[in-house]
Amino acid sequence: MLLQRLTRKTPLVAGLAALLVLAGCAGSGPARESAESTQRTGADAAAPVIPAEALTLYEQATAVMAAGDFVDAELRFKEFVLLYPDYPGAHVNLAIIHANNENDPATQAALDAALALDPNHPAALNQMGMLLRRNGNFLEAEAAYLKAVTVSPDYALAHYNLGVLNELYLQRLEPALQHFEIYQGLVGEDKQVEKWIADLTRRVAANQRTANVAE
């Protein structure tokens, strides 16, 4: 489960730092992300403060979402975006809730809102890729994931999703292996992905041997 940090698309808050406050998982595989909210650090003394009311509402909504109460979380995030519409992370969290409810039109609308605020928002791009993949638009999904890792090369889950997409849907073993290896390097150790890497390494080597024989 992904709960997005509170970030606003405006130069006035460019100095705000993200603080990891929660971690969670809903479903499996590509859906895994972390829950974050935004606070100021001492280095940001000159930056304007995010309204305390906004931060409180946001943290309450993310806490409810992390607890698995998506009905209440949806209501809270809808209230939040009515009051503070300029934070793309809130729209992304609504998109995740809608996706969990299998409401693709609402998911699309929430992601469009997030990307209108920040076209380079990595989590919005990653979620857009997931929506496109679910609907069979594999090349468009690849483009969204690739943009996510272009703007944020250390965004592990977009690499994970590129690995899944390349292996299972596009039948590209070598790119799948590359992205799983990047993901593994970023997260440290994932036993399941470790097994996939070993299997893909074996299959890629076998394909190369077959190609050499054919030549």
C-alpha cells in the first residue's frame, strides 16, 4: 500500500524535506510503497511552513489508510483535497484507494489531477503505469515507469514494476533482470526477488547459449 507524502507543487515549498513516518503493504508485488508526510527541517528555516491544519489532516488520513480503513481514508482525503487541492500526494493516495476499489475511472481522474500539479511526480507516474498495465496498455505503462525512474533513478518500486512488466508481459528477460537487480540494490534484500534474479540469470544465459549455437 502506498501512502504519499505531503508535497505541494509550488516553488515556495521546494525546500521541504520528506520524513518517513509509516510503512505498509497492501496486496503484493508492485503495490508496495511507504507512507510519508512532509515536515520542515532546520535547514528549511527560510521556507514557508505548511499549514499546521493541512499537515494534521494529512497525517490523520494516512494513519487511517495505513490501518486499512480505506472507506474512512477516502472521505478524509476528499476533504483534504477540497481544502488543500495543490498537494499531488493526496491525489495519488486517492488514486490508490480507487484502484483498491477497482474503480479505474476514478483512479485515472485522481492521477490526472496529481500529474497536472506535478508532471514528474514519481509515485503518480508509477501508479499510472500500474493502471495502464492492468488495462493491457503495456507499452504506455512502460513509458510511465521509465519516466518515473528517469526523474527519480532511486525509485525502487518503479524498477520493480519494470521488472514485472518486462518479464511477464513484454517477454523481455534481459531488461527484466536489469531492473530487478537495480531494485534489489536499492532495497537491500528481497528474498522473492532474489529468486527471480537467479531464475532470470539462468534463462538469459540459456538464451545466449542457444543464440550462439544458432549462429
